[in-house]
Amino acid sequence: MLLTLHGAIAFGLDSYWSRGFLLLHYAAFLYWQPLFTSIRSINPRIVILPIAAGGMLILLDWWLIALWIAALIGLIGANAVDMRTRRQRWVYSLALTYLLAILAAWVMLQIFHTNQPPPILRYTVRFLLLLLPLAVLLIRPSPASLQSLSVVDLFYGLMLFLLVLVLVLGSFTVIAVMRMPYLQALMLTLFTLASILILLSWLWNPHAGFSGLGQLLSRYLLTVGLPFEQWIAQLAQFAENETDPQAFIQQSVDHLAALPWLAGVGWRTDKQHGLIGLSTSHQFSYSHHQLTLNWYTARPLSPALQIHARLLSELLGYFYEAKLREQELRNHAYTQCIHETGARLTHDVKNLLQSMNALVSAAQGSRPDQADALLALMQRQLPQMTQRLQNTLDKLQAPQRTDNRLIRATQWWQHLCERYAHATIKFHAPLIAYDCELPQELFDSVLDNLIANALRKQQQDPSIQITVYLACEAQITLSVCDTGAAVTDNVVLYLFEAPVDSAHGLGIGLYQAAKQAQQHGYSLKLANNAEGMVCFALNSISEAAAITANRPPRQA
């Protein structure tokens, strides 16, 4: 790109090859330009700009050449800010040096129509300056650095472009007004620019209690003079205090309409829409999922205000989306509560039905000489089943209420053995267990659930042995063990924490049992999970102890 530019202007614009080199230079520039990459779609209207620039270059005027070189200096300087490797910095430094040198030593001389440059200067410009583009060509960055995307600092590039224009126009003004020679006018302009830049650099940084122009400018660019922080704090307060999404958006838009540069604000959601203030012809719209904001102003928005309007719209849209998700979570939690309550009641009814089936099986299998014993069993078990059914109905009226009634371990254990006397289950409890009191509802529900799962495995494999163990020592421990297959890993991962896949029901029994145990101050866990020894344990949380695989059940 620099070589073709040198060939176009170093030998004069009236040379017959100048136009050809200039077209080649412009093609190389379009290939190099850092503003638009190949992965970005370009608006067709933007294509007019390079076509117009190419048409201006074909006119071959020295003022246009100076303007073009100033634009190149700005683009190269803006692109050089992000260069990280030494090779890249050398390339851009040499390119900037060449452009500044040919602008000051050749193009500006042609603009000001001074005396013909001496031969030594023409020789230097035409041949010695050519070494800089050749050096740029020889110092090639690595392929990885060439493929990496660079960040173009347009603000820095604009400052360089304006400084070059000030240099050219300032030198022209000094020559026209003060009638100075070109070299003296150039030196005076450079000295004046350097003095102004030194003064600005001193004022830019904070010192002696002064915050500095840089901080003031940054603050202005970030806020554009708006109470941005106050509005964000108020928006966060609205989000904290208001739970309804529609009321939240109404309050936020009311507060947003107080901005001084707004004539009105309109909004539209899937539930409602509204307008605060006036509707003008100058409108800026922004949509975020289910929220659409229309900003109305008395005059067209500046680019900075458009950026801030988009930022405020995005913040309000994200907060509104969060409120919608919060409402959805509340509805989901309500539905989940209904589902869990129904599943828990269904599970309790299933346990009652299982106990009734046990009594029916005992009645069907009894002999005539066992009528008195069967009657005594019915008299003991039926009141308990009636009470358990009443507790289930009470849960339907007040699902969150917990039945904390206690029962002596001796009485509960006796009823348990009688209820499952027909089943192939071994019951073991040391005598010391008879001294404790148990929450009847919890132990009935958990044990019926664990025994039902074990009996289901025993139906598939009659050789499986089931053992129920109760101990009241340092803590109350109730365990149900079987010699069947271990629980699969995918079930263990979510066991007691969420409903699991089940081929025999809702898969919610152990999950509900674990939550019920936690409400009573107990913990339900899988104490052992091995082939031939699977144990579930219900422990009081007073002391952290559990059944392990090496602890066999003790005989009473």
C-alpha cells in the first residue's frame, strides 16, 4: 500500500503512471483497512463511501492527497494502539514515520506552491524515503499475529487525523499571514502544537486536588450528564420491593420519564402497554424479549445518548425478565407444593392399603382355632389404621402441619411385628430399645415405604432376606436391610433429593420420607449399598452415627 502511494505522488501527479499507481494503492488500502472484516456483513449504503473516496482520489489534487494521508495516519495510529509484539510496533512506527515525512517534505511543499525543491530534496523523497516502505515490507509480523483481530481505537485515530490537519492548515495560515518561509512556518506550527499538547497532558492527569480533564471527560462520556447512578440505585430498589412484573415496569418507567432530555416514554408487554409524557416524531425503540420501550425526544438523539438509552433499556429489560422468571418460579413452587402434597397423601394411602392387605391376608390364612387371636389382632390394628387414615385426611386440610405425637417403642414394635407377621421379614431389637419414645407418624410412614420397596424386590427373588433393626442407644436408629441387588448409581445420585424414576409409582416415596424425617429432626440415608447388603437407616440427628456394612444386626 505504501509503495504504490509512493509511486503515485513522489514523481508528481502529472506523471503518466500516477493514476495507475493511485488505483493500485486504493485497492491495497481496501484490502488492508481494519474497519470492516470479512466476517461482518456490510450495509450496502456504506459501499458509497469507498466509491466516493476513490472518485476523489482520481481527481489528483494535492489538497486531497494531504487529506488522504492524514486519514491514513489516523487509521494506522488507531490500529497501532492494540499492537502487542515488537515486530508489529516496528511496522506501524515505520509506516507512520514515512507518511509524516512525505507529507511534510513533499506534499505540503506542493500545496503551498513554494519555490522548486532542491534536487537533493527530490532525490531524498523519491529514493531514500522509499527505504521505509521497503523496511515495512521486509519486517513481516508472524502469521499468528496477522490472523488475530486488532482493536481500532477510533477516538485515538480521530485525534491523530485532526492533529495532522492542524499541522497542515496551521502552516498554511502562518505562511499566508506572516509571510514566513515554509521551513520556519512548519517549525513554528510544530512548536505551537507541542506546547499545547504538553499543557493538555499536564491538565489531563489529576494533581494538586484537581481531578484532571481525563477523569472529567471519562465521567461525562459514561453518564452524558445524566444521573445514571441514582437511576440504577432506584431501579434496584424497585426490583427489591416489587414482586409483580407489571407493577415493577410501571414504577420504573414513571421514574425513567423524569430524565430531562425525554419528552415521553412508551412501553409494551404481553400484558399491558402505556405512555408517559408526550409522543413526538423523534423516536428511539428498543425491544428485549417481551418488553418494548419507545423513547420520545424533542430533538434527534445524539449517538452518545442513543448508547445510554440502549443501556438503560437493556437494564430495564433484564430486570423485567428477572421479574417474569421470579413469578414463574413462584407459580412453579406453588404447583410443586400441590404435587408433593398429593404425592405424599397418595403415598400414605398406599401404605394404609398395604397394611389392610396384610390384615386381609392374615384373616384369609387363619384357621378356625385362631379366631380369638385374629379378633384380638383386628381390635389392635384397626384403630391404628383408622387413626392413620384420619391423620392423612388432616394433612389434606393442613399440609404443612406435622404430627409430633410420640409412642412407646415397645408398643410400636409390637404393632409392627403383628402387622407384618405374614411376611418373610426378620425383626431385631435389643431390650434397651423399649425405653425410648418414637414419633409414630414418621416411623410408620418411613418403615412402610422401606418395607414395601424391599418386599417388591423379594417378590422378584424369593431368596432375598429382609431384616428390620431398631436401636435406642446414643441415638435412635431404625434400619431396613435386604440381601438383594444394589441401588443403581443414577438413582443414588438423586436419592432423597428429588423424585427418581420408578417403574412402580411416582418415584417420590423416599424423597417425601426424607423431607418428613427432616421435619421431625431425623435423617434418612442409604447406609450401605452393596450387592447382597442394601441398608436404609433412619437416624435421629442428635448424634451423627449410622449403620455401616461391617455392623451386623444384633439378636434380641
